Amino acid sequence: MRYGNIHKGVFINRPNRFIAEVEINGRTEICHVKNTGRCKELLVPGATVYANYVDNPSRSTKYDLVAVEKGSLLINMDSQAPNRVYKEFLVQGSFLDDITNIRAESKYGDSRFDFYIESSVEKAFIEVKGVTLEEDGIALFPDAPTVRGVKHLNELAKCISEGYEAYVIFVIQMKGITHFTPNNKTHAAFGKVLGNVMAMGVKAMAFDCEVTPNEMRIDEPIPIKL
């Protein structure tokens, strides 16, 4: 997944969750923040950020804020990017061989999962979670309580009971990670339910990503520690 027109800038302020003030080429620009999460550990005044210029006169902002430097890490914080890179991963055959059908935004029960896939050996529902929170080389999810995330896990377990395979995929939007763990300090219920549904057959997997200011792609599997 590549962006078309990346500009380096300096983060100034985030007046609300949708926009940020960024200094780009000596001017203060209003950028659309492509992540409505808190991101308080990422968007700190003076941080080096990367914004994609979008040439669309109907937009109220000229730039999308998509990545940020945190120490030695470059973190993609675009909440739409994990699904895009994971679909590329599926299409390339890097996840499963012989996939015959990929359907995005697939409804099941009371949930809508990110993907439904079919291969010669299985039919599966897949939920993708983007991960931008890092502490001491450990990737954590969620960065805020997520009732919706818990619901998705429970619905994946129902898929197992009806003969489907089910996956929750954590796309870690950076390199330099030793392992992934649920963020029990922020939302203990998510970690508890994740362990429960894994025991029921839901497959949890985590992958890190190669990230540049212009690009992100899934790279290597990362251990999960509950």
C-alpha cells in the first residue's frame, strides 16, 4: 500500500479528534487525522509526522496525517491502512494458498467482519485490528476500551460453532516489536475474552509491518502473549 504525495511536517496541536495542526514547508496546515483514537503517546507537540497531500477541491483539508515518528520507530497511524495491507496480503497468497473467494465487509449474525474468505480447504471469517500502541518494544491493543472489539471476538467464536474457521488478525503498524499482548490495563475484558475465544478455536495472529513515510506492507508474524 502506497501513498501518493507525502510531506514531512511537525505536529503542533490536535484541536479535535478529526484534525491536527501541522507545520509543513513553513506553513501551518490543517490535516485530517486518519485515526480517531486518542493517540496521545504519538501526537505530541514537536513530533515529526508525515501527511499525504490530496488534490481534491471539494475537501476542507488538503492533507491526511498518516504516520508519526516515536523515538526510533516510524508508526503508521492510518486506521484504514490495516485492512488495505491485509487484503493485499490475502490477494498475494501470503496468508493461505488457493484462496478462491475474498469478500470484504461480510455480515455474520449481529456483526460485520472485515473479510470472508474461501479456499479449497476452509471457509473463514476474519477480523482485522490495527495496532499503533507500543510500550518498551511490546505492541498492545486496544488503546481505549472497545465494547465493539469484545463483541467481534464473541461473534467469531459463534462462527467456530457453526463450522467456519475464524481469525482475529492484529496488524502492528510498525517494526521493532518483540511481541503482542492485549492491553489489560486499559480494557481487561478484551484480553479475557481473547483468551476465551482462542481456547474455543478462534485463531489469533499478529504481524508487524515494514513502514516508510510513503508505504506500508505486512512483513513478519509476531508472537502473541496473553
